[in-house]
Amino acid sequence: MIYRAWLLAFLFSVISTIFIGRLFYLQIIRGHELATEITQDRHLNELVPARRGRIVDRHGEVIVDNRNIYNLSLVLNDLCLSWRETKRHPFYKLDQEGLTHLRAELSMRIAVDAAKIESVILEELEQNPGVAIRYQKGDEIRKPEIIAIPRSALQLDALTSNEQEKVASLFEQRLIGHDIRQAISTEVQYQRQNDIILFNHQQLLKLSAALNEVLDMGDDYCKEALLPFLPNVHIDSSKLKTKNDILEWYCIDADHIDQAITHLSRFTNVEAELLRSVMLDTLDRMRLRDTITNWYFAPSAIAQKIKSFLPQDLKPVTISIDGLPPNRERIYIIQGDNEDDPGFLSLMFNRIQSNLDITEVDWLRALFEEKAERISAFRSGRLYRKKQIALDYERTRSFIQRLAATLDRAGLPCNVRVAESYVTDVRRLSDKEWQGLSRHHPITIVKNIPRRIAIGLSGSGYQAPKNVIGSFQNVESLLPGLRVTTHNGREYLFPGVASHLIGYLGRIDSNMSREEALSIGLDPDGLRGRGGLEGRYDHVLQGSTGVMIKKLNERSRQYEVLKHDSKDPLPGQDLRTTIDAQLQQHCTWALKNWYQLAVELGTSTSTMEEGLRIGKGRAGIVIMDVKNGAVLSMASAPGYDLDNFNKHYSDLLKDHSQPLLDNATIANRHPGSVVKILVAVAGLHEGKITPSYTMECNGYMALDSRGNKILRDHAIGTFNVSQAIAKSSNKFFATVGAKLGPVTVLEWYKRFGMGEKYAYDIPWQRVQTLPSPQNIEQTRPREPHWNNYDTWSISIGQFIKVAPLEVITIPAFVANGGTIVKPHLVPPSIPIIHDYITMKPSHLQAVRRGMEMAVESGTVPYLRLSGEGAGIKVAAKTGTAQWGRKGNPFDHSWLIGYAPADNPKVCFAIFVHSGSSGGRACAPIAKTVLEKYFEIYGPQGHRK
């Protein structure tokens, strides 16, 4: 007993000692520190966002303003069943095979076209909130193959006359070829309707290097980042008796390009649009062929067709293609009804029954359950690695009906089907885990709702206060799951105009810590400028975030603002640009309607109409002050609406017309004859020609050994430099370029900003390296030697790629008397230093006269102004640049020039993709834009 008492006493003393020691440590040693922390806990710091500066035009008219944006969002989890209820809920898996059988049997039973049945079923599956869409590897119909034909077996001298005719037809129809990669790509296109690009390891390194120029992360990093998106495609070439038994390439298609761009953009914070352009341009340049000289190749998809052209005893060699990723099959997981209560499955059956006019629904349900596979939520999650979402049917239907009624009463037209589509869209986004959204996140369903509606709905989905929550336990919220979210946004006064030029707002860089953001006055959860003026002048527009410090009042238990400790936000500055908003609007309209303008002016042709389809409306224009480089307008078509930019970004990426590409600033097209003006200037200044120098032009530059004409020329006659400009003689300027030499020609191009980021404040400008004798091995590895034809080509604009922003300096130089101005969008605080070349007046006059003659009687006779511009002369030079395969009639169209010709104020550079003729496609644009310019400013033109 005594022993136990001593033991208890000892334990008590130990515990007491520990307690007293801990108390001493907290009260004495760390007392001051803990007291400071408690004081801090009584203070609340709230960030106060700064007003972002507006963007205005040269007259002070607002182009971009600020506004508060109110969005309606849905937290899907508030409409979901509990996990316990979900586990007891039935689900049905419907794959492509089951859907095909269901469609076929329904077609037989109700005598309705199978296509209509499939359309009705798919519409209900994809719009029903209770349906999840999953993907799995589908079984391929057959393994892709190519066929190989020995070249020796098709030698004409070994065939009969009848066989010779068949073989000739085989080549005329281009059914076979030397390129094994092309045959593989065509086979995949035939079988899967999917375009792929194949490239080897060396080309992968080039692609990695090109991306590294943008990412600056190292070639190896870029290569490793790309490899997961590049399936390894190979064939067993032992049958071909080549040096290597295995031929292999990397493969990429549109989906993998998008995935790779998303991956790189997310982890490097580089704009996806920039990465996409670099990747596509690099892939386009490096499509080299793999030829095996002893064989011809063709896709096996047309094997039967080819067989009819081959000698009867010739059997093609079949080669399997390995490594192609399997087809992805779409699977529908449909939420079933719970016991006898109706649910999403019944809703789907009722709608299908109504749309297909089926009298009874019981057999439809029985047929569906026969073709679909019943699974559990747990199994669905295991199969597709996504936790199955199960919505509470009654709660979801109530939400949909009340949301539709609420929005409709508030003046936002909405019905049940539209409200239902909102829930469906949120479900789709929640299922896409890679987007970082889940059922727990508020996902926007209605954007930009009026403020009065936002205030009316702002409390509908909020939790009750903690001190009274017991009174609300059995009370259902009006719209459970609905949230009103607010953020600072931008208001674009001219929707769809100048989108590339303005840029957009994006989240703060993920690699910037909260402390770093606050230290430079940024809201860590706010937005920063991305691209365009928003990005270039973000430091001017952004402002500095303020801090509101509140202290907890011990008596009232309310926070009170400490004004003397708080910091007011510093608003951003307005950005005044050189742009004329009215002229910018008109330029955008003119680019969109270039073909209609050509029809009205009478310059259209059938080739131009077809070129509109090929070019998909791509065009660009720059209007600039000839004396100081101030850009009055810079437009690109097709464009996009910045209000819907984030919502439709993925669609914009996939759009074949490439609306995200700024055709005014991105160098990816041959300029054609517009560079002849610069070659003429260089030739005159370097003393290679004089204004009186003449040359006889006979329609071609030279003849080859077989007597074929090299570098054909439509201009025939004897011309001096002015006449050669007016008629756009290829031979004349190719000869001048040869006299100068390629190094000198390229030096002049670079001096004028071609191949260089020459513009003062347009960092989104993208240029391409000009080919030269020094870099020809990298530029054209197939023919790594510079020859005379290359010099001729660069002298007439056929071996280089530029943008309108690069060539705008040429007409400005001629118009202002010898100054190479730097294009800019915002008047600089420090004067820009322009380059100046002392030109003889007679030399400049010869060039000017040639550009005037081009309008009077040369290649652009349609450029005669009317309206406010009537009587004002224009000086111009056309460009028609070949591209694609030989014989492609859809040439790119260019036009540069200035006006008035006798007292230049403004210059222009215009590009139209596949316009076929510079004088016919671009002249109507220049005409209407210049007429608008003189309507705004009068015959005297604008002032600085």
C-alpha cells in the first residue's frame, strides 16, 4: 500500500514538473512571441485590387475599359448523392458495339432510318446530366499496312504496250510513290480519318531546339517533355532488303499536338498559342521524305485499286505498321433509376420514345438493358480511374426547374433544357480531371450576368450562420449548389476588333510565390496581362494592390478598419496608343470581306473564289505613319472575340483557319514581288544599276540543259527600273539581286527589319531566319548548297518568309526620303532612334515613279480612290507569291504602298492568303481603307 502511495506521488510530481516547465516555457521564454501572434490573429488583412488602366486610341477614345464581372457558378457536389447511396445505385455501360446493336434493332422494329435513331440516342446521351462519357482502347478493325512494289517490275521497257498504259495511269493518278512515310500517313488517314506526321530522331532534335528557343529550358528538357506524346511507329523492312531491318519514326497527330502544347504551356507558363505556332511551323518545315530507291509504296487501303493497274504476275509486298496508338472508343456510363423511382434513365427513355414516336417504353428499356452492361459505381471507377459522379435526381431536377424560372423572371431567357445543359456541361468539366476542376469547385454556368441579378441571387446557395444553423437543418436552400462569383474583368468597346493587338488577362505565374507577388504590388489571386498590349505594358496598366487592415473589437466581436495602417491601392495608368479605333474597325471589316470587295470592284476571279476556301479567310494589314512609324491600324483575319476567349479557346486552337495566328505580325508567308522595291533601292544605292539602266526581258531568266525555261516572267520587253517596278519583272530584279550577291541582298533585308524583331514595342512579333549561304545546311538540309537560283528567288521574294509588319518599312522608307522607321503602338517617352540612309534624290524618284506607274498602268490599276479620297494618287507595289506544290494556282497576295503619292502621310502593307493576285485581291482592301482614312482626316492626312 505504501509502495503504491509513493508511486502515485512520484508520478504526480513528474507530471506537475512537466506541466510547470511547459507553462514556464510558454509564458516566460516564448511569451512575447506568442503575444505577438495573438495580436496578429486579431488583425485581418484584406487585399484591395487596383483599378487596371484603360487602353485608348490616339484620339483618347476608349478601346478597353474595366468592369466587375458577375458569373453564376454551380458546385456539383451539392447535387450529388452520398457515397453510400452511390454504391447502391445501378449504372449501365454502353459501348460502341452495344450502341450499334441497339440502333440496328430499333431500326428494324420501328422502321425508322438508322441514322436518325443514332442521332436521337446520341443527343440524349450527350445532353443527359446523368450520363458520364469515358474512353477506352478500342479494338482496331485491322492492322494498318502498306504495300511495296519493286521498282524494277514497273520498268516500261520490260512491259507490254497495254501494261505500259496501265502503269502510266498509275503514276498519273499518283497512286504510288517513293516516299514510305507518305504511304504510312495516307494509310492511317484512310483507315482512321486521322492525319499524322512522321519524323525521325534528327528531326525530333530540331523540333526540340525550335521549342527551346521559346522555352529556354534546354534541348534535352524539351525532347523529354515531347517524348510521351510521340508514339514510336516502325515497320519490319527485312522484306525490302534495306540496310536496316527496322525503319522507325516518331508519330504525332492533332490530338497529341494539343496535348503536348497543353503540357508544355502548363509547366512552363509560356503561351500555348506561341508554342503551337512554333511546333506547327517546325513540323511543316521538316516534312522530309524517306525514299528507298528500289521500291514504290502505297497504302493498303487502295491495294485493290492499284492491283488493276499492275501486271498480272506481279504481287506487291505487304508490310505491317506497328506502334500506332489504338483507336479510342467512347463509352457511355448511364446512371440508372433507384428501385421503382424514376431517374435519369427514365428521363432518357421518355425523350427517346417521344422523339421516335414509340408507343411503349417498356420494351425499349428491356432492349437497352440487353445491349448495355450493368455495372456498379465502384467498378466504373476502377475501369476508368475516375470516381463515378451520381446526382440526386430529385434535387437536380428541382435545381434545373428553379434555375430556369429564376433566370427567366430576371430577364435572362432560359428554359428547362437550357438549364439542364448547364448542369451537363459542369458534369463534363468535372469529369476532365486534367483541367483541375472537380465536383467541389464552383464551375461557371452563366457568364456576365447583370449586377441586379447577381445581387438577387447572391445568397441563394450560402450556408446559414453557425449560431443559428440548428434552425435551418431541415430547410432546403432555394438553389442548392448555386454560387455568384465576382472578379475584375475587361470591357471591350469594339468586340472582335484588335483582339491580337490588345491581348488578354491571365492568372499570375504559378512559379511566383504569394510573397513575391505581394512584394511587387500584385494580387496573388489576380490577373496579369498576356500577349498584345496587355502583356507588353502590364507594368503600366497593372497598378499596385492595396491592403485593408482590420482589427477585432473585443467587445463587439466585429472587425474595424485601421485606416492609418491600411494602404490604398494605386490604380494603373491609362495607355494611350497610336491606333485609330475607327480605322482599326474598318480594316478588320475589310479583311473579313476581301472577296466581296473584289466582287464589287470587279477584280474577282473564279480562282480567287476557290482561294477563299483554301486560305480560310486568312489576311493581315498594317497602316503606319510614314515619318515616325506610329501604327494607325494593325489587323488580322480571322479574329476572335476577347469576351469569349477563355470559353472557346480549345475550339480556337483546333480551328483550321488558325484565328489565334496574328497574320499581321507572324512571319510565315513568302512576300513575293513587294521586296523588289527594296532590291531596287539596294541596287541603286550600291551602284549596281542607275535610274537609266535598261534590261531586255524575254519571259524567263535562263534555260536549262534541256531547253526548259527557268524562272518564268510574265513581263516581256525592255525596261528601266521604274518600268520594271510597274510591270514587276522577275528577270530584271533577279539580275539585280545577282549583281548585288546574296550576302548584300540579305544584309539590306535585315537592315529593314526582315528576319529581325525590329518593331519597337511589339514583342509578340515572330520572325523566321532568312536563308543564306551560311545557314543553308540548316535551312534546307535536303539541298545543303547555295546556288544561283536561290539568289534569284530571294530577290523576288520566293525563298524567304515575312509578315506585313516586316515589309511595312519598305514603302515608309521610299515615302519619307530615306528613313527606316521602327513601327510602334505607344508613343515612347524617349524618342526612337531610326536608321537613316542617304539616298540620291534621283534614285528615290525612280523608285517612286515606278510605284506610281504600277497604279497608273501597271500591275494594280484598280487602286483609284473615290469619295473623300477622290483625286488623291496612290503609289503601290503588288506581290504574288507561289507556295505549296508546283502548279498550285492559289498564290498568296501582297500589296505595299503609300498615299498621297505627292505628299506621303501613311503607308500600308496587306497580305491575303491564297488571294491568287496581289493587284486583284489586295487592291480592294487598300482602296476602301484609304478612302476611310481620308474620310476621317481629310486630304491633308493625320498629324503626329
